[in-house]
Amino acid sequence: MATTRQLVFSAAACCLILSAVGTGQQHDPSQHKIVTPDMVTWSPAPPGLPPGAQVAVLEGDPGKPGAFTMRAKFPSGYKIQPHWHSVDEHVTVLRGTLHMGLGEKFDPAAGKAMGAGSFGHMKPDVRHFAWTTEETVIQLHGTGPWGINYVNPKDDPRKQPGTE
């Protein structure tokens, strides 16, 4: 009985494949995107992040409505002071270690180390901070428009002397 089912399933699958090939259907390459590590183009991070970071937008535009995926590369010793986002933030650590903590004050004792393969999700308006102890690469994805709002305005790199 199981052999008959397997044969029927295999025959049906072959018919579907052959009918698709026979119709000359083409796949639209604009509906499919693959980015290998050698294709990632790094640029200086936007002014909302402290100097030294690099970013690569893989899909979408974080500043506009819609889905986006981007990567950020932080040098060792990098710090992002307490901040929040108006939309969900999804973070996956690809390389290195990202330390993250919750709260309105930068307190390393309140942080947690997230090694490669770790995932974090912050809901809108959750105050958090981050730092690195080695070069670290993360991937962010979410729905834009995405931005960063600092708890303490003096921590905002966009408001530092010489950036106006």
C-alpha cells in the first residue's frame, strides 16, 4: 500500500514538473535575491550611530515604509548609548559578540553577551543599549521606517558639535 502511494505521488510530482517546463514559464529574477558574503558592500553608518560602524543594506530601505534587512559591523570597544526604536527591532549576531542591556542608563552589569548565532527582539519603545568587546557583525531586519532615538539627547551623535 505504501509503495503504491509513493508511486502515485512520484508520478504526480513528475507531471507537475513536466507541465511547468512544457509551458515555458519563466521566473522573474526581480522576485528573487541572493546575497553572498563577497557581494556585501559596506558603507559608513548613518549619522544616528556613533562613528566607526559600517552598514550594508541588503534589501529594502530602512528609512521608508516596508520590509528591510541590513547588516552592521562594529569595531571592538564600540558603544551605543541607551536608545529606543519606534518599530520592532530584530537582531541576529553573525560574527563576534554583541552585549545588550535594558534600561535608560548604560550599565554593563545589566547586559547579556550575545555570541554568533544569537537572536534578539526588542518591541517598540524598549530602552536598550549595546557594546562590543571584539569586531562584531549583526543583521537587523524589520519594517520601516526604522530609526534610533536616544534616551539622553546629549548621546545622539547627530547632535554632537560639528555635525550640524
